[in-house]
Amino acid sequence: MIGTIIRTIIFYLFFIVAVIVGLIPCLLLSLLPKRIRYDNKVYFFFMALFYRICFWGLWVPVTFVGKENLPTNSALYVANHQSALDVLLLGVLLSCKPHSWFFKIELCKIPLFGFMAQRMNIAVDRTTPRKALAGLFEGIRRAKEDAQSLIIFPEGSRYSDGKVHDFLWGFAIIARKTGKPVVPVMIVDAYKVYPMGTFLVAWNPIKVVIGKPFMLDQKETDEEFINRVRLWFQKH
């Protein structure tokens, strides 16, 4: 228990430094006009710095497997969702590459963070199918016009049972409309380090597996493609 408390204190100290050094500049840069803020390399530099400093403060062993599968161009990254640490791990993986996250619109209520997230990423309102589609089409626009990578959690929520749950259909639509490769990222045991409902950071190794990109065959249905990608997650 003492080790957990020490690890937690270290992590949050690093987190505070990361906010000051990385996140505050990102907040200011998010105020830029829409026509230039999505293609701002300075913003992604500071965002990558935020991810990296937090990662340094985590103090648990993290193994990345399959980095050679990361495409050089923009792609759609699909990951399972176990913990708030998933954002950190994927952010470290993409580093300075321009990217946008899909996130639940409810997170916009968080002061400052919610404002910046909505300015730079894609809030998805799932209260109606029409509103959900609006978020997907904004992602499609950014992938095409701004050549950004997109990151989505197809399970739609966090699950702390270590299982792969049903995938929502959104990422298949994006893959079909943009022709971007879908890169599967399996995050293993992050929920054991930083589970939902706690602020403590426990010790447990984390493994991040990056699979070879999937390309949607125009002859297969969205459901067939979703099942094909989900099968990869189940195998890992």
C-alpha cells in the first residue's frame, strides 16, 4: 500500500508539471482560428510533451509490441478502452503526429479541459443517431482535408473486466468514407494500474500491442468488417 501511495504521489507531481509545460500552451493554441489550429505543429508538439511527461511519471513497466506496424501516413486508430491511461498510452504512441480523438460530449462539462477538447477534437453526441453521425462526418472531413489521424474507442465506454466488448459501427463508416487503414491497438491490463473510480496508481505491467493495419474491402459489409477487426482483438 505504501508503494501505491508513493507511486500515486509521483504520478500526480509529473501530471502537474505536464499540465504547466504542455497542456496550458495547448489550451492557448486551441484559441486559434479554425482554419489553422487543426494543422498546427506547435500544438501537437506540446501535446506530445504532455503525454510523455505523464508517461515518465507512471512508474510501471509498459511494453509496446508491433511498433513496426505503425503507418507513416494518417490512419484510423482503433483501441479497446480499459482506463483513463489508454489516452496517455495512445498519445505516447502517436507522439507529434497530427491527430484527433473521438470522445463523449459529456466530457465537455469538465472546466478548461472540456473547452480545449471540443476545440481540438471531436465530441460525439450519442443521444440521437443524427447527432452521432454529425461527429463522424466531422472526423471524416478532418481525415480528408487536414490529413489527420483519428483515434476511436469502438466499445464506446470503459470496461474494467479485461474483456473485449461489442464494437459500435462508427469506425467502419469512417474507414469506408476515407479509405484510411484501420490500425488495431490492444491495451492489456491498464485497468489494473488505474481503474475507474479511484485516483490511486497501482503496480502492474502494461502491454500495448499494435496490429497490422486493416483495409476495408468495398465488397464486405460494415458488419463483416467490424467482426473481422474485433476478432483480432479477441485473439490478443
